[in-house]
Amino acid sequence: MIQTKKRSVSENSVSESGKPVKKLKNGDAVKKVVVKPDGKVKKDGVTGKPKFQKNDGTKSIAGKAGGKFEKKHSPGGKSGTLPVKNKFVANTPESKKEYWNSMKAKQKELRQARRQNKAKELYELSVSAKKIYDKLNRRNAENKEELVQKLHELLGKENAYSKIATTHDTARVIQCMVKNASESIRDEIATSLLPSLCELATSKYGHHCITSLFKHGTKQLWMRVVDEIIKHVIKLVNQAFAGAIVDAAYNEYATNDQRSLMRQPFYSDLYQLEKDRSIQTIKDCWKTNGYMKKSVLMTVKGHLVQAANKKCTDNSLIHALLAEFLPEAGEQERAEVIELYLPLLASISSTREGTGAAIFCFLRSVVKERRAALKAMKPYIEKMTIHEHGHRLVLCVLNCYDDTVILGKQVVTPIMQQLETIVGTGEWGRKVVGWIFSPADKDLLHPAQIEMLDGYLEHSKKDKDIRRKELFASAEAAFCQQVENNPNFWLRGGHTALLTAAILKNYSGEHLARLHRALAKVVCDPEWKVHENEINLDGSILSVEAVKKPKENEKPAGERKIKKFKKSPFEEEKAASREKQLAANPLVNGVEHAGIHIALKKMLKLDQEKRQQDGEDVSQFGQALVEALTDERLSTWIAQNRPSFLLLLTFENSTVAVQKMLREKLLPLKKQLKAQTHTGGKLLVEKLKF
């Protein structure tokens, strides 16, 4: 029996005499214990080193043990030596540029040789295909159809489309072919690629080929690709590259029937292989079989939890499933899903269904969870505010969250920091800014949308009037400073000017006087000109100049027909498109602009309303205009129709002192005013009784 410090003795070991042996450790010493058949223990002594016994006719076991377990020492006393690096010496072949270039050339040759050995036939095919691709991809290439035909004959014979679509260089060949091919060849390419759609959609480079089929294909081709996606939708939806394809297919290219078929596999495993066209929503699953409700909801919940854990929630298909699940789920299941999706409200607010689900989650969460959700939303407030659907969630938060201090820090402050960007980007941002300063204003929002927002108040405890006053106070001074710094921006077009007029409704005191002086300075500037059609910062031009007050049975503002002319997405056409837009959108005098004229009339009419509410000492926009008008500028105004109407409204809505001041300024121009033939001038003469 061998006993060493580094090797243990098994409990089933047997001594030379056939008796069991038990090993005990005491420090570095080892005791040999022999257990007799009668149960008594006999100690064989204590030794500091193991005893080795030599058998007859065999090598010493100690020699073997020593060779295996003996610690090797280096001559210097350390357990091994580090390899000595050769010192780099200058002016040697290794230090010259030619040497390194030759080394790189050898590595390139070895790399190409390995590729050839791996797939010689496919390599030669890709090399020949890329030669034709180089000619086809040129901007001034001629006979593109013939080049595409050659490529198709080369790749179609070998049926190599799906094989070469996963590499970075040959995938571009297929994308260029799809872009320039005829409809028949494009359908043949799709026929070769679609059987391998699942592998291509999850590939780093292959998914671009599927995207190009959507981008350049016809509606029939879209339907074919979507039908193939439906077969593997559960596998594709939570993958990084394929998830974007599923999102685009569901949101842009699928028909309503195909959308319902894409949702069915998430309801139950029964619908993965066999689809039921009568199932349009999640409720249809248990309409005839009530016992299926629990299993369907558990299955959908599992998919939603998986998507949230993988952070794959920015997908319109997931949004649709979430919007269907939340109203039907039980309290416990709903609470678990809401807890997962509250930190992700910004990502699920990119679609109509997702925004509805986000509002549902926010309204049915507790105060602590709402605070955490606002903190997670803060970096994305600006993007959500100008988004077509995301701004609805911001409006809901502004109208329902009770803690206005936190609301001011997490929502209002980011909006005020980027106020001009938000207002200048589009109508969605103007709605949010308008709600902060003038909530429930029918000049800015449709009555149906206001009614919907007021319906969310059942999930709030604070009085809405108190909340709105506190919200206004948190942004009052910041807006006043913004207008004073850049007053021209707030009168740059009809839509922005109407927003400015609506914001002035709730102002009073010194802040109102500062706003009046800043805006009057712009209106009375003789060089003030604006574009006939307001240009948003995103490059779109709004062709509707004035947003009229909606009627009760009118469509909401999001559904009204407002034409937008966007810039060309192609880089080479941007300059020409911009020139055409500006040529069709000339500069006009600000006071003659139709939309701005309506906004200025609203501001002047506010003077009389504010005097009735706040007293005679309140600041008046008409007074600021009369004080800022010079004799030269006043002479120009009475020669034009719309500025004459502004003077008429100023006289009608101002105090006696302001009327006297205006009459004195117009008295030297009495003859010129009487000579005017436009309607505004005639009415002004009658009002002044000249």
C-alpha cells in the first residue's frame, strides 16, 4: 500500500495481509491503522515520510511515485523560468517595411488558399459573380438588365443564392440584383431564397437580402415573403436581425388577414402548423371553447415575458399581443406583465397598439412604479414628444400624474430644454407643449382627444385644476425666457403662431408684459418676412396655413388631411428637391401672412377678455403694438388690408388710453387712410370717425 501526502487512500483499500486499512491525518504525519476482524484497531506507528516497499522481480514503486509526484525545482530555486525575449534591433530585415509587406502578402495567400480548399467551387463562383457585380454597381453602368441576366444564369444554375447570401461580399451581389432585376427574375430569386428564409433572416448579412425583397418587390412578392415568415414567426420575433424584419412585415407589408395569422402561433401551439382564419383576435380563441381561455392567456404571457427579458419589445407584433393580453388577463398575471414592461414604456410607444398598452400599464401601476417608469422615460422624452404615437403617452402622463414636482423634473424640464426643436418638428410636439401651458384647449386638440384624456383622470387623486396650475407654474418662466431670446421663431408660421396665441391665455402680470413686448417688436419690424408655407425642422412643408377650430363631428387633428411634402430620401436629389420647395414657397410679409394674421387677431381679442378677468391693469398686446409702431411703419400698414384689420381690432379691444394714443398717431395720416379702397381701410376710417 502506497501512502503519500499528495495521494489519498480509498476507504475500500486492503493491506498486504488482507485486512482493511484506514488512513488518518495528523498535521504532516500519516498514521497507518489496521482494523482487526474482532473490531479492534491496531496502530502501526507514525511516520513523517511514506514507507515504500519493494516487491520481488519488479521496479520500486517509490521510483514511480517519485517520478509522478516529486516537485521539480529549477536550478535557481524557482519553479520554472520565463522565456527570454529577443531584443528588437533596428536596421534588421525584421524592422523593414518590405519584410512586413511580404509577411502580409503570405498571410493573404494562405487565407485565400484555405477558402479555396474549403469550398473551391463556391469560391470560384463568387469571384466570377463579383466581377460582374463591379460593373453592375456603377452609377453610370449601361445594359444593367443584361448584367443581371448574366448573374442570374451564373448563380441560378448552381442554385447558389441561399449559399452565398450569408457572406458580406456576395450578399451585396444579391441585393444589387434584386434592385436592378426585372419582375420575373426577382420572383425567381425570391423562389430560391424563401426556402432558407429562417436561416437568412437570422444571419448578420443574409437578412439584408430579405429586406431588399420587401424594398424592391411588388405586393404579390410581399405576400409570399410574409407567408414564409408566418411559418417561423415565433423563432424570428426575438432574434436581433430577424426581429426587425418581422416588425416591418407586420407593420408595413402584411395584410389584415396575414397579421391575424402572424398572431395565432402566440395564442396556442395548436395554430403553429394549422391556421384558423376565423381567429382574428385573442377573444376568438375561447368564444366557442371557454376552457381554452386560461391556457391561451398563459401561452401569450410566456411569449411576452420572454420578449421583455430579451429586450426585444420594440416590435409591432409584440405590441399588438400586449394590447390584446392586458384587458383580458387576471389581476395577478396582469400585474406581473405590467411590472416587466413599466421600465420599457418608451420602446413600446412606437406604434398605436403599443402606446395604448403603455398607457394601460402606466394608469394601472402604483405610485412607486410610476415614479420608476418616469425615471426610465426621461432620456427619451424629446423623441416621444415629437412621435406620432408616443406623444399620446406624454399627454397621459402630464394629465394624470399627481406629483407635479417629479413631473416637472422628469418630463417638463427635458421638454423646455429642447422646446424650439419640439415645436418646430411637427404637430405632435406642438400638442404636448400646448397641453403644458393651455390644457384642454380646443384650438389645439380635437374635443374627442380631450374627452379621452379626461377619461384617464379616474386613475388620479389630485384635482385636475390644481395639477394644471402647478404644471403651468413649473414652465412659466422658462417659456418667457425662450420667447425673449428668439421671438421670431414663435411667429414663424401659422401653426406656431396659433400655439403662441393659445399659450398667452394663461399668462398674466410681468411675464405677460414681457411676452407682449417681445412679440410686438417682431410684428412691427419692417423687414419681418416668413415663408408662405411653414417649414418644419424635419424638412416637411405644411400646406395648410390655419388650423381652424374643429367642430364636434369633425375628425381629430391626427386624421385631418394636412398635406406634407417631405424631402427626397436620396442624397443626390436633396439639393434639387430643396430648391423646388423653396421656389414654390416664397417669402411674404409677416403681417400679410394668412395664418399669422389669424393668430395676431386672437392675441388682440385676448386683451378684452383678460381685462374682464384680471382688471384694467393687465398688460395689453394692442398697447405694445401701438407703442412699437413708428410713423413710417404705420404708413405702410394702412396701405395694406390685413394690417388695417389689425389696427381696427387694436382699437376695438383696447382701453380708452390706448385708443387715444392710436388716434393721435393716425391723425397725421388721415388723408392717406381715407384714400384707401381695401375693406380694412374703410372699416378703420368708420371706426375712427375721420
